[in-house]
Amino acid sequence: MHTETNLKTLVLIGAGSAVFTRGLVRHMIADGGVWELRLVDINSENLDIALRLSQRLVEVRDAPIVVRASENRREFLPGADAVVTTVGVGGRRAWEQDVFVPRRFGVYQAIGDTSMPGGISRALRMIPPMVDIANDVAALCPEAIFANYSNPMSVVCRAIHKATLAPVVGLCIGVKWVHDYLSRGSGASPNEGWSAAIGVNHLTWFTDLRHQGEDAWPVVRQKLAEKKTEVPELSDTILSRFSAIHSPFSWELFELFGAFPAILDAHIVEFFPGWQREGGYYGRTLGVDAHPFEAIVEAGDQMFQRMADEAYGRVPLAGDFKTYGRVPSADEAEDIEVGEHSQLVQILRAVWNDENRFFSVNLPNTGQAGNLPRGAVLEATTLVNGSGFHPLSFGELPPGISAILRRVIGVQELTVEAALSGDRRLVVQALLADGTVLTQDQAEALTDALLEAQAEYLPRFR
């Protein structure tokens, strides 16, 4: 457990995402440091839940953490050591429309928060408020570490870098999950292995995997390749989307390209819309009875209700935060739950304590990949220490992988421009470039349907 007396101030914007807030507080407690956690959300009800839940967790452990809350981020940003965004404009109800509206046009998605029409739609309402937040960060706490977890990660971070002076970094746990899976599958402890991966968020390619310095790919192929031949037992649970045994398409890509994609099928297939026309996915329908979208949203609703019940004392604190439990050590916390929040605390400590550690980080391309556009936000293995974030250079990526990523990056750039300008024509172009729809008439109709469904969050398109 880390302990220190120096107070660190963290501002969490989008704190109404109580599941993330709960996990973050849990790992701040396990960290053992002295913190001031400033919670920000424009939804007063959700903010109150996040505040009360955080205070209960802190009180149970008698942790040296002060928790405050405000709907006004400008009140809390001055003096921040770190600013973290977990914003979801419109919440799960708006997210549902990103997926349900395209279904009327024969387009099916399991996640719909990164690519294809769902990801484009989400980006249109996410980018303007995220740019506003970034401008406030640049003006009020320019020295703070600014980390974004909001999706679509690559597009949001690209818009912030393009439109503001805020040095945002994008963080996601997906590459870590797949690293752990591949390591364990090859008979190695994840902590004894090394991997390197590069791509765009949710389509990041593992180009190197080693165990105690030795190439681990032959063992992975030997011990795990049979997964791609199994008939997937496609569960209706939220966890099914993170299980490699339910990711035969990812294994097919591994066999074809010689690099393993993160973060498995539920996300990966959405970058290849031509492969799953009408939602076809190994005899099932993507997002319906394969990696079902409704189950993911329902699980989110249930988790949020649980957080509310815990916050107001209607039920005991769950898991190892029961009042009779004991605080887990930092190592125990990592074993129990490898999540975004545990990784966040580790990254902050690496910077503040000048510890050399490697993480997967989303940053503009300044040389990570020589044959991808400069400035495009790439997710790549990155050295983090007291002097900041230093992504590795992967040189020239293989032609097949770079061709796919260039197409994806091109769609992302169109999406950023559409969101910043409110230009409907660019939305149509992005849908066509994405490859989901085949004709301009289809793209026009789908664009209008999405803009109408999300109109309250899209003032620039009125």
C-alpha cells in the first residue's frame, strides 16, 4: 500500500457514473495516500448519489480522503493535480438510440460507442462539451494531468487536441485485459510478461508478446488457437463481450495478420462492417443474440441502482467494502479488480513519484507509427514517469494493419470535423467512408434519423 502525507487533488468530471466513481474511491483508499476528491456532474441527482456513496466508502475505512461535490466544474478545477473525465452525454438512454436507430436500417452493433453509426452518433454529442471542458482545464489548471475515459476515445481526444491547448491523454483498460488473457493462456503470469500494442482505441494490435524475455507467440498459438474453432457459447451476460472464447473473429484476424487485436469481438467486428452484413455473426445476430446490447445496458441500469441503494444506505456496501471487512492492499485490489480506476491510480503515481512504468495510452501520433497520419490519436504502449508520457515507436506498421487503421482514422477525422462544425454533409460522408451503408441515399436517411433522435444534444446541427 502506498502512503504519503502530500495532498493530491483529483477532479472527476462525469462523477454521476457512480460505478467508475465507486471503483476509483476504492483504489484511492487502497493507495493509502492523502486525497481531495472533487466530484463534478451536471445531473444533481446522480451527483448526490456519487457523493454519498464516496463518503460512505471513505468513512468505513476512515481513509484520509476529503470528498466534495459541485455542478460547476470551474469552481473545482483551480489547483487540481489531476482531472479525469468519464462523461456520457445523454447517458444510457441516448446510447440506446445510437444502436436502436441504425437497426431500422439493417445495421447491428454490440457496443455502438466507438465506430460505425453508433460511434459516429455518440461522437457528435460528446465532442462539443468535451472541448468546452478541455478549454476550462487549459485555462484553470494547465499543469494538471488531464486524462479522458469517455468514448469514443480516439475521436474525443483527437477533437480536444485539434481544438484546444489541453494536453489530454486517453486511458482504457482493454489492452491490459487482453495482455493478461494472452499471458495466462500461454502459462505465464501477466506480471512476468511483456507486450507491445498499437492501433486506435478498441482496435489495438499486439505486435509483440514475451514471457521472461522469450517470444510467447508460439505457446499462445499452441495452447489457445483451439478457441477459434470452438462453437461459441454466446452468453447473455455483460461479461461475455470480454471473453476471448467468445471472440472467434479476433482469432481469425490473429491468424491472418499475425497480430492479436484488442479488445475482442464485441468491439473488433464493428471496425469491419462489411464482414457482418445485416448483423450476421456465426449464425447469430450481433447485438441481439450474440454479445447482446440490451443486456449490457440493463446491467448498467442494475449496477447504477445498486450504487444508489448503497449511497442511501438501503443496502450494505457490496463486496470487500462491507462494514466488517478490511481494506485490501494495493496488490490485493489489483488481483480483485483490474479496472480503469486501479490503472488510473497507478499512472498518477508513476508520474508523481517518477516511477518508470508501461501502460497503453492514447496520444497524438508523433512517430509511434511512421505510415499513419501525424496527429491521429493512437493507442500505443507508453513509458510513463515523472517527465510525462513517452509512447514507443513501432516504425512502419505491416501493410494490412496500416491500411485498416488509415481507413478508420479517416472516418474519425470526418467525424471530428462534423461535430466541431455542425456540418450534416460530413456526417453523411463519415457513414459512407465507414462502409456501413452502401449508397448515398442510405447514408442521408440514416444521418437524418440519428440527428433527429439525438436533437436535444446536438444544438450545432439545428
